[in-house]
Amino acid sequence: MTIKFFRVESNQMAIENRKARFDYEILDTYVAGISLQGWEVKSIRAGSANLKSAWVVVRNGEAFLDNFSVSPWKFSREIQEEKRSRKLLLHKKELKKLEIKANERGNTIIPLKIFDQKGKLKCELAVARGKKKYEKRQVLKDRSVERTIRQTLKNFNS
């Protein structure tokens, strides 16, 4: 008698930094692995993490995700730090490109989302430039104009 185990793929889990696309102009994106502890993985998969105020720092040829908040997992016995620096796993060429782009004036590296890929947690990073206030106001204005156009077309077609 043989027993077969099947892996059932559930819905894709993702934690997004939705405000990042509004606050920043995205120039380039990268995907990196994250070095995490066991309780952090379980807590992130449960959806209790926050990317809103997180950023990426390149130090000594290594990239670190700073200020990424992961709520403590209630069943763990380990000492749990919510906002410790977590190492990002990238190739050397990618790290050099990131470091060069981050050192340009006005650029920063921000995490866009954390997602599950083939059982591993990955982080989508972006090299970004901050938007000015007038650019953000223009985006809001364009959205409201589009919304009113859609509403009038919907009412007109009804």
C-alpha cells in the first residue's frame, strides 16, 4: 500500500504596499527572497504584516528590509522582534544595480509587496522616485474625472 501526498494550491497570499504607487514613481522592479524566522513566516502567511513604512537599505554589499512590521505569532515560544532588519536575498549583479540606482539623487528603494511563490516568501522591490504634491493632486483629479465620465456613460446607456 502506497500513500500519495498532494499539495493543494490555495489562493495566492500577498501583502501589498498600495500607497507606494501613489506616493512614488516606479522606475524599476526586482524580486528578492527574504531571510525570515519560522514564526515570521507563519505570521506573514496569516496576513499579519505591514509594509506601509518599510524601506530597503544596501549596507556592505547586502540589502536589508528595514521597518517591516510583522505581528508576533501567538503560539511561538521564541523572543519575537516586530521591526528587526531582515536580509534580502539577491544576486550580486542585482545588488550592484540596486546600489547604483539608489545612490542617484532622489531615488529610493521600497518594497511593493510580499507574496508566496512555490512555497517561498518573496518581496517585490522597486527603485522609485518620490512624487511632488502637485503630481499627486493631478492623479486625484484625473481619477475623479474618469469616475464622473464612467458614471455619466453608465447613466446615459441605462
